[in-house]
Amino acid sequence: MEDEVLANAGVDVFEECFKLIFIKPYDELEGARNKDRNLEFKNYGQSDLELKIKIEKLFSKAKDKWEGVFNRDEKIRLSPSHLSVCVASLYKIKFLTPT
């Protein structure tokens, strides 16, 4: 991701990658708890902006669940297009569930 996108994103690469790696396991846990729920850390045909809004909501829920990791007012600083590429790179990777 760093070579593809983040090197030119104008953000702290480690910080933004960590946010995404923080969100993804939260989404997997919620999906494991509710088998009727589709994973949200994926672009199902949304625009880049719609995807960013959805990922920001997931980030807020993960921050509420695992308090103290990020400040409540912390946001994803990637542009919608950069975030879209990162989500596409990560969505197939399973952190908590078997493949």
C-alpha cells in the first residue's frame, strides 16, 4: 500500500495503515457474531466518497469498542481515492477468521 498509494498521500503512513488494521478485525468480529451481517470493510460498488463514509463509521464503532487506542475525534486522513485503493488491498486479508 505504501508504494502504491500512501507515499504520495501526504499523511503519516504508519498511522493511517494502523487505523485500517484496527478497523478490519473489528469488522470481522462483528461479522462472526452476526452471520446475517455482511462485512463492511469492502467496496460493494460504492463511490470512493461513500466508501470513506462507511469506513469512517466503522472506525467510530471500533474506537467505541476498544477505547483508548485512538482519540474519539481522530479521523481517517486518507482521501477517498487513496482509502479506496487501501481497502481494495486489504479486504481479502483475514486477521481473525479462517480463510
